[in-house]
Amino acid sequence: MPEQPGSSPPGGLVEGMTGGPLGEAGPGRSGARAGPPTVPRTPLPRTSLRALGDLGGLGPALVFIVLFSFLPLSALVVEAWSSQGGATGLVSVLFDPGIVGQLVRQGLVNSLVQGLLSAALAFGWGLPVGVLLGRLRFRGRGFLLAFLLVPFLLPALVVVLGVQELFNPGGPGTSAGFLSAVWAPAGSLGTGLPAILTVNVFYNTSMVALFTVAGTTQSSPSLEDAVATLGGSPWRGFRDVWGRPALLGASAGALLTFLFSFLSFAPPLVLGGERTYTVEDWIYAFFHLRPGVPLGLSLGLSLWTMLLLLLPSLLYLLLARRVQLFSPSSGASSSGRRTIFWGSLRPFRPSWDLPFVAFTAALVGFVGLLLGAVIVGSCLTFPMGGSPWGHLGLEDWQFLFSDRATQALGGTSTVEAIGNTLFFASASTLLLLLVGLTAGFSRLRHPRAGMWTDLLSFVPLLSSPVILALALWSFYGDTLYTPTLLWVLILGAQAGLALPFVLQTVSTAFRANSPAGREAAQLLGASRWRAFLDVDVPATRGALLASSLFSFALSLGEFTATNFLYTPPYTTLVVEMYFLTGGRLLGAVGAAAAQALGGLLVLVSLASFLVILEVGRRAGNR
């Protein structure tokens, strides 16, 4: 990935650690050997071995990516090709005149429509929010930047539940949504395509805004000051200095929104039904819900999905290399205080900024309203035929821990689901922390190799959770898909989906460190690993802790891949919430209990956000 302004160039770091004086024996290693050497001493073997040792830190990341991403997905491609009889069979997957072919084509159309509309809406809303937060100096700016992370910490089903709570007439456990009870037209946003778009825009507008902020940091403050000094208008400054990188960042966020919305799973599954299913939903449905459909159809549709998304995925990665979302602090605002992002921060000007403030206030208000609806709804009981506002009560919480709920969940109690959730989230976080630390060590010395590792880590994320889960099931079905080893597949899927965020955050943090402390430690006799652990790791403890908490929150709410792979002994809270929301056995009672679970998950996500915010604050004050 390209270096951010203000960070040390990777070439200088590598040269300072693998060549010159630091490549020779340090203090304590200069003693003579006993006996004459039997092999001529040349620097090449030692340098090569040392370089190989430095590259070894990429081993855990590469092994993980190969075992839980590259090999399963490659095997899926081969199996899809062979099961369909080559190109002719794959074409028939899309153009079969039968009912299955019609469902596949409708799924592709739904994915395309939902992806394009969601990307356009998120771009139109996130761009002005990102411009405001990237360009304006005001009290609380850092908090708002951090607050934009909240949607990424929420499970998809919680957002779906929040949309139902706010808009859906006759939503789970209620006779009317909170807003639709006050204003009836708001009920149109509670079901079908409008509800799905509402969920997608809620998730991804913040992503577009953050990419826009990151884009504005790449503009030159001195060049903008020169334009103003020469009498250039604000429009000239936008056109010639900061407008292009801002639009580039927003475009990267919009492309990611398209990819995520094209592969949307939970919103169409719960809010729209089969008429709004995306290809992701149909792959799942053909595999789990329609036993008569051949497995080859799911494999073939998965291959088509990866082929169709190859170009937008590569375009996104190209833009993401130019606009890094997780950039380190560098520089200061004009007030002298350190800021999260550097740039030409300026005071508030009402004539220019009020429209941008309105977009930002609307986004923050919508996030707060949805979170509040889920929390309030989890504490209310809605009797049949009663008030749409319900009354305070703990009946729904009590039902979660009853024998009836345990029986309906296949013998897995809510307490066991909590244990499973915490186990997968904790194990995934520890695994990714190890992978991130070892990869960060090698990334400092071999930036090109580390860059390719970072790019490969995006493969499971861009291939979709359902396709990744299907590939894992197909590749490891005979060995790991057993009652005792299934947890390995679930752990691999959850860690694989969070891996790119961890590697990007950790790699950026390590590259921002000055090499001076590391070089001093090595001159005093410390090995490369010892210098890394004693100097670089403490200097980036804030980023390490924040990325660990982010990984924990993502695993805590991961639903799509886990729901595809799990069996009842491995039920997690989010899977339990989906089962209760469906009301297949428990009806309105189960749907009301799902509200209680939603409130619990929101509180956990908000707690994670507050911890991440505090860690970032302390790291910025070091």
C-alpha cells in the first residue's frame, strides 16, 4: 500500500535494518571462533538467511490465508467447473429456462439493483459528511470521526431489527413501528426494497464518509494556502487541490458499498423474502433450504458471482491503495492540538458549511435513533392487541433462559450460546493478533512482500461470507465438518473476514514508527525480533488494542458464514437471534425475545466503541 504523507518511506526502513553497519555482528557477537573455518566466509549466505528469517514473520499470515481462503476457494472454482461440465454448463446456470434459472437471474438483478442504489445513496450522503469532518475544525470532531465506526461494530441482524422497530408496521413483537405509529408513511421504509436500502445505507454511509476524510488528508495544505494567497476562490481550491482526492476517497467507499450490498445476505432474507433475494441468499437457499437442488448449482452460482465481481473488486483495491482508510496521526491542526487526520482544517463558516452540517447531523441522528429503538424495544413488552409502545418488563429476557427456548434451539441454551460467541470472538482476536504482530515485523523489512500479503487478505472479504463458507464446507467437509472439529471452520471463517482490517491497521501503525529506537536497540546487541518487541510493539499498543477490539466486535456479530456452517452445539447469539426472529416455532414470543438479544448486542457494541475511543485518545496523548 502507498505510504501516507508524513510516514517514513519503507525503503529507508529496509535499508537501515538489512544492510550497512547493522548487517554486521553487533556488540557481544564479535568474538573469534575456535579453529580454522572450513567454509569461506562470505556475506551472501548470512544476508540471505537473515532476510529469510525476516520474511518468516509473514508465514502465519500466509499459512492462514492459504488454508482458509486460497485453497478452499480455488478448489471451489475447480469443482464448480467440473460439476457443470465446463463453460457450457456454467452458461446454463444463468440461462436455464426452468424455474431455477429464473430464480438465479432474478437474484442477479436484485443484487445489481440493490448494489447500485445503495452505492449511489451512500455516496450522496457520505461525501458531504466526509468533506465536513475532513475539512472543518470544531470541538468534538474526533468523537464524531470515531462515532462513524459504530455501524461496523453492529451485527447485521441488529440493524435489521432496528429498522423494523422504527418503521415496520406489525414489526417483531409490536403492532406498529415507533416512527410509523407517529407518521404512517414512514411504514413504507419497514419492509421490502426500501427497508433493505435503509439497512445498506446505514451500514455504508459511514464508510464513504471515512474514505472521503482519508482522501482529503492527501491534499497539500501549503498548495491550498498558495491558491488562496494568489486570490483563488474556494472553488478553485476544491478543483485544483483537495477535490480530486476527496472524490477519489468517496468513490472507493461507494465501490465497497456496491460490493457489500451486491452480496447482502441478512436484510433481504429477513426484510424482503424471496422476491428480493440476492445471489448470496440464493446460494444459501439452494444449499440449505432446497435439498432437491444439486450442489453443483450453488457451486456454479458462486463461481459466476466471483467472476462478475472481479473487476469492481480490483478497481476497489486499486483505489484503496491510493486512499488508505487507517492513516496514522501526523501533523497538527491550526490550533496546535494533534488531530486524527492532517489537512487544512479551518474554522466554521455558516454560509458554506450549513448544508454539510445538515447531512452530518442527519447521519448522527439516524444512527442514534436506530440504536435507541433497539435498546428501548428490548426493555418493552408488547401484549397482543395492546399499545404499540408496550410497557416495561423483563418477560422477554426471562424467556431467553427458559427451557422452552432451549428446546426450540435444538438443545442449546442461551448461556451456551453466550459461551460459544465469546469463545469464537476471543479465539479469533488472539489468532489475528498473532498474525498481525508477525506480519508487522516482516512488513517493516520487506514492504513489497507485506503489501501482497495485505492484498491477499482481502480475498475472503471480497468473495463473500456465504461463498467462503461454502468453499470451506466443500474443501474440508470430510475432515473438519464433524461435531468435534466444526469449530475450526467457524473460527477460520470469522477470522478470515476480519483479517484485512487487522492487517491494514497494524501495518499502518508499525510503518508510522520511527526507526531510530529500533536501530539503537540493535546497536546495543538486541536481535531484530527483540528490538521489534521492545520498541515497536509498545509504541503501537494503542493500534494493537484498538484493532483487537475491532476484531472482537466483528466476530461477536458475524452472522452470515456462521449461520451457513453451524450445527446446534455451536449456536451463537446472532444465530439464535435469527432463529427467534424467524418465529418458525415460537411465533411472537420468540420474536420479542430476539429484541432482548438485540439490545444486549447493541450494548456490547457500544461498550467496544467506548473502549476503542478511549484507547485512541490515550494513544494520541502519548
